[in-house]
Amino acid sequence: MKSAELDKLARRHGISPTRPSPDNREVAISGETKSKILSALKIDVPGTADPENSGLPREPKPAAKKIARSFLPDFLSNTRVWGISLQLYELRSARNWGIGDFEDLSDMADLAGSLGADFIGLTPLHAPFLADPDRCSPYEPSSRQHLNPLYIAVDRLPGFACSPELERQLASLRQTDLVDYAGVAEIKLRVLRDLWPVWRQRSLIDEAYDPADFDAFVVQGGNSLRLHALFECLSFSMVERGAGAGWQRWPADFQRFDSAAVAEFERGHVDDVGFHMWLQWLAHRQLMQAADRARTAGMRIGLYLDLAVGEAVDGSATWSEPDTYLAKATIGSPPDPFAVDGQDWHLAGYLPSAIAAGEISPFRRMVSAAMRYAGAIRIDHAAALRRLFLVPSGSRPDGGAYVRYPQDRLLQILAEVSAEHRCLVIGEDLGLIPKGLQDDLAAAHILSYRILSYEQDEKGFKPADVYPVLALACISTHDHQTLAGWWRGADIQARYDHGIVPPDLTEKHLEDRKRERRYLKAALKAAGLDLPARLASEQTLRELTVSAYRFIARTPSLLVAVRLADLTDEKRPTNVPGTSVSYPNWKPKLTVLLDDLMSSPLLKSVTAAMREERPQE
């Protein structure tokens, strides 16, 4: 194909002709990259399909357009609220099984509600690879349409009885400082297997776990639920054979859900498929109960759930719906000053032509799956509503390109589903954001996501009063150190220790941090918040944390999230971006038991400050 024809085909299918570079130049996308991306989009490169019939997103029209608005609760028109953000797995309790669970979430809802919080923010609860529990990143799930059964509170199920030996094993799991995902999965699934045949015979029933509700859940879940359960069964079987939990390593005749081999396997494992559907129902029931507890505790928003930007390339979702996902390309990010080679997140994304297609589109199903439990959802990497940076298989990230997505249709779906579920929407609009997207999100009533350390310009930290109203403000997220850790430069040291940033750049970052500390102190003092002369001891850093939370509480932003790790003064970060094996990402537990949280002076001080600055009205 001639270069001009290739360029025309690439433009027709939403491939940007350039990408940014670390030094803010626009770099032309090569013909080879365009061909690979077109192939990933499942476009016949030599062809010249009629763009009017392609089903793909069109070039945006310059004329003014009406943007669909997502749901905003009426009470937010005259008040600002706050909540607590956490990772469910990190919660410790005297009764859980070595991992925070839905009963812990319910207890946390009671506590947060009593403190005046209006929501609990959570990292994704998406379904992982049960057959490979150490693949534990909530942002690389097997499926975003299903839940993580490891969060089931097994001891709350009818018919459960604990033995001395089981209690000994559970005590061992509770004592670890890192979640032992393999150990947790082995024990939970073993006990649940024992309960399944008893429950199936309908001999152990209570109001909360009505068999008729399970039957209705299976009917409503349809093929999506059945295929996810079937995938889980196959995944366990393939791990036993040494093929691995992800389908890309399976024998060829099992790599498609509609093959004869898979159909034969399903006929021989009907009960196992039923068991995995039952796990999804149990998770569903207990998450619903947690959402109810949050509302009963007085939280006006309740649960705030997170949506990952993509799924594992070899998980349940891509196996079950291969025609919905990109082929031979993964989601990433172009080169920038902090990742000069770019990033490949190794995540599967929806095809632009499929994401919003059909009466019940993949995007609609995904957001509905979260909103059914939530008063708010957060869309990770909100830039994906307009574009994704795709890295062709076998290429480095600098060989990728941006591809356009049907933004107007996705915003329309968000508006419709959020109104149906009365669920507000937050867009994580950080990093490389396309021009005008934040304005479009604001017009769509999608809240911006503002992190204190990012809200700086050449003059220093921005004053509280310039934060947008339609926003969630916070000190940090799961990808950051606590505020005390940031002050000490622990994030900079971690990037150096794990080989992410070279020594010369580390020295520069340390010098920059000295300036940032001065700027933060100046911003807090300008806001009338007193600080000790020297911020070095544990006590003075706690005072800094309280003042910083007062600062963001005074912003006009409708929501403020208080990170639980700040309140328990955690030294170990949740996640160190850029690491995979050198740091135990998504495993550290809190150092304080759920039952002992109220004994934390920092929790008392920060939550008291939030009630003063943002009283419930």
C-alpha cells in the first residue's frame, strides 16, 4: 500500500499521525506503526472500506455540541463532603482470613459513617485469576464485569463451622505483614468447596442467601457469567497441567470459548461451573450488604468503586469476548520526562468499533457492573474516553500511537447509566491529557481528580480556592507514598532503589523536593494553617498531615478523600509503579487492626478536622 493511502486509512480509523516526546516535540508515527495498529484494530490494511460504514469513531466536528451530563446528587448543590479511601485487602481484623473482606468493609462503613464520612473509596474489586492468586494487581484483572471471590467473608455464610485446625491456619494468615494470596485462596476455596454441595441441596438457607436469588442471578448473568465461571474451571485445570492460568498458554483448541474441546470440557464440569457462579453470587450478595451498611451508617454516597482502564490480555474477558478486544496491541503511554522510553501496561482494551456498539454495549455492561453497588465510580485513566495509546505486540512503547475512541457516545452511556443507578462519576484526569478533555468532562458533570502534590505551578502549590468545584481532592493515592513519606522523599528513594530512576536524576529530584517542601509550607501558612518550625520528627509530620488535610478540605471541590494509610502512618507503600518483582505490590497490610483504628491519634485528629471543615448538613 502506498504511503498516502496508508495515511488516509490510518486517519479514517482514528490513528493520530504524531505522538509526544519527552522534550515536548511531536514525533511522526511511522508507516510500520500505522500498519501494526490497523492490524490490532482488525482492519484489513490493503482494503479501502467505506468510512461511512466502518462503525468506527469519526473525526470530531468543529461545531458546538451538547455533552450528556452524568448524575450529581442534589445534596451536593449546597454542601461539600469527604470520605475515606483504602484498599480492601489491606484491612486487618481479628476475624478475617488474612485478607480484608466484605464483612470488614461493612464494619469500616459503620466506623466511617460514625466519623462523619460520606463515602468509602476502594481500588478495583474486579475478578482476578483465582488459579494464580499472586497475579494480584487490581488494575490488571481477569474481568472487570465480575467480582473478586477472595473478598467473600466465608465465616458469615450459613453452615460454616470453624475447626481448631482451620483456626490455627487462619491465625497464621492474619499475622503476616503481606497478604499471602496463595494461602488465602487455598483455604477459602477449600472451605467454600465443602459448603457448596451442602448449600446446593438447599439444606442451609437463610434470608440473606436465598436460592431463588441465586437462580435469578444466574439468569441475569447469562453467558457472561457462565463463560467467566467456565474460564475459571479451565484455568484451574490448565494450571494442574502446567499450562498456566492465562489462556494464551493453553493448547490451541482451548483458546477459544466456542471450540468443541471447550464444549466437551464444560459438559464434564457442570458442577464446577456452578460452583464458580455461586462464588460470584456470594461476592455480589456480600458487596450489596456492605453497600446497605454504608447507607444505614448515614453515608450519602456510600461505596465509591474504581474501574481499571483495561484487563489482562490472557484473562476471562478477552477469552470470553475476543471480538470485543484489541488484538496484537496493548494499552500504554508514550515517552515522557519520567519514563523516557514510554510505558507498556500490558493491558487489553476494547476495540474502538466495539466499545459502544450494540443495544447493551461492552462499556455499558462494565460501568453498570460497578454502579449497581456504588454511589460513585472512578474511571482510571479518564483520557481513555477520548483516546488510548496503543503499543503493538513486539514493539517498544516508543513504537506506539494514539487511537481515537467515541468520546461522545461513551459520555452518553455514562450519563444514562449513572442516572439509572444514581451514581456520580469521577474521572482520573492525570498525566498526558488531550487538549480540551477536562473541559468536556466538567461539562459532562464528571468530577476531576486533583492530587495535592500535582497541583503546583512555577509559583508553588496552588491556593486551595483555585481548585475546581467539580472535583475530588486528595493528598495521595495507592501509587504514592503517604504525605509523611513524600516529605521524607521516600518515593524518590524507592524509585532509585528499584532501578527506575538513575542516580543523576535522583539527585535532581531530591533537590526539587527541597523546593517543593518549602512551597508546601508556604501554601499551608498562606491558608492560615500553623506548622512547627522544623518538620522532622514523627509528631511534627503528623501535624503536617492534619494541616494538609485541612488545606484540601477548604478547597471548593465537592469531594475530598482521606487516605486510610495516612491515618495509620504507614511506612510501606501500597504500590511502587515501575516494579513487578522487586517490590511486593498490592500485598502490604495496614499496621493497625480495624478494631483499633479509633485508638490512632492521627485518625482522630484528621477526621475531627474534616468534620470541622466539612460538616454534614
